[in-house]
Amino acid sequence: MEMAPLIFTSEFLKNVRPEPLMSDPLSHQVARRSLYERHRDRLERWTAGYPEYGRDQLVGRLRAKKDEQHEAAVMELALHRVLSTHFGFDKVVPDQVVQGKTPDFRVVAGKKTSFIVELQTVTEDPEERKADRRRRVLADQINACAPPAMTVVLHFDSAADEGPADYVSEDAAPAKIARRLASELNSISPGTRRPFEEYGARFTWEVLPRPMETLVVCANGAVVGDPMMERARDALSKKASKYKKIVGPLPYVVALAGFGCDGLSRVAAEVLYGPLAMTWDARDRVAPTRLTRGVNRGYVTGKDSHSHLSAVLTICGNFDHSHGGFIYEIGVVHNPLARTPLPVEVFGDTFQVVPTEITPGGYEERVVGTISEMALD
């Protein structure tokens, strides 16, 4: 028997276009577009498996018109799925009060291990989100002018090798751009890219045959060192301080999560251990060079050991068009100065960064497990 929807109900769909525009809220696109069919079904199943306490509030955020609220709610569902199904912990209870505070989850893993988890979802900078909306509005205008058999795809390079990065400025004229491109549609061969720079916008465009679900706007993804990763570092440092005054041996785990944020495990390692550095003994020419972290200490450990923080769990979601849904990459970075460290065995064969030695020169680490990507079905 097919399960009745909990999120994308018939009542909710009354306020959603049958064919959402690229500039419509992400929650509306997930609700209607066939591109997200598998992802949509997965969200419904995950919501049904979420504890009833707190479910209604979560559903409200999954329907939110603000994309950052929707993304954070999806990540909360994914985190619950990771803890309860991927790791198979005995109990994963949301919103349970712990010493006057309410962490996102209280986890019980066997008879001897329990800990609290606080989720921090890394989202786009507000200004970048506005810029992304301008790109999507432009894509909608252009495709409204295109013949039914054509899809115009816009490509925005955020790291151009020469000249400025591609953009759609605040004073751009989408209608004029759409008319200009529409006049050239018959003269461009499918799959051929052309540059455009006029009316307050710069990008590359191409024509592909419809039906084509990926109408958007392709921009370079986040990489370590870009503004998204800087936001991840700042967010993790702030979240690490939240339970600083908690009393007792209860381990505290921050779940650092984001979509399209490859490299979150490396960010967490830098925050906890500091940057990688080569060290050697100048008095001993025979001694080997060592690769350590923390010569200048990490962002967190340099200011304060934050010994109450046991580990950082990282979750990165990337959309896989061939799979028809999001694939999640999971990792664990253990705090080298944790007051109550969590056993490595708790997280099984998941990719983990584990401290092996603390010296005056810094920290050394070892890696256990492998980086794996999974659909969390």
C-alpha cells in the first residue's frame, strides 16, 4: 500500500505551479519536478521514520519558501538517517533537553556510549544567494522565449582564468537579454556554446533539445579555500562553543553539513588540528621529516582546547543526475584534546581522522576507514 505523503500533500501542491520556474523556491521544485522524483520519495520515507515528536515542525521547514530553511531541514533528516540507519545506533532522539539546553539529537550507541549531536548546515552567503536568484530569473526569462523543442542552458564560471568572473548584476535587464538570445536561436547548433556580455550580464550559453530538466545555470561548485569553506570554518568554530559549559562526561559532536561543499572533512581537520606542516629536527640531519598539524594550532584549539567537543561528523550532499537523487559523503574528525573521546569503533569503517600523537610541535593523525558515498536509502 502506497504511503500517503506527509510533506508534499495535495493541499500543499495547490500553491505550487505544475511546472515550477527555476526562480521558484527549492521546496516547490522538489515537490513537482521529475528531476527530484527519487529525492522527493526519499524525503517522504525519511519523514515517516522520523520520531513523531518534532515531526510537524520539521515538515513545516521542508515546505519553507526560503531555500536555506529547506536545505537545513533536509540535512536534519539526512543526519537522523545517518545516525539511525547508516551507523545503526540504538536510539536517536531529537530535541531532548540536556542540562537546560536542547541539542538536535541525543544518541545512544550500545550500553556504554551515548552523546549529543548539534547540526550546523553551511549555506550560501546571503549575497551569493541573491546573485543565484538573479541567474535563475534570467534563465526563466530566456527559456520562456525559446521554442518548445529547445532549452537554453546558461553557464556561469565563478573562477574565470582570464578577466572577471561571470555575473548577472543587480541592474541587469533580463527581458532585453532574453530577446537578444531569442533572435540568435535559429543560428546556433545544439551543443555549441557562445559567450554573452551585455545588459549587465556576462555568461556562456548553449542550446540543447527538450525535454531537459537541467535548465539552470551551471556554476562552479565549492572547493576548499573558497568563500563557502570559509563560512564552514566560521560556523564550526562558533558551534563548537555552544556546549562549552556543559558539565559531566557526555561527549558532544558537531555535525557539519552542506550541499555541494566537498572538503568538509578537511575543513574540520584544519579547525581541530590546524594546517598541515612539515617539521624536522634541525639538530639531527638523519631524522626524517614529519608531516604534522597544529604548529600554529587549529582555529578551535588555538584559542581554547574546547575539550568538551569530542568529534565533528561531516555530511556533504551532492546531486547525482544518473542516480536521480543526492549522494552523501560522510566522515568523522576526532578532537585531539577531547575530554571524553569517542571510540573509533563507534563509527565502524567510516572515514575518520584520529589523533595518534600530541607533541610540542603539533599533532599527528591517522586515517581509518574509507571515504564512501551513499544514497542513505
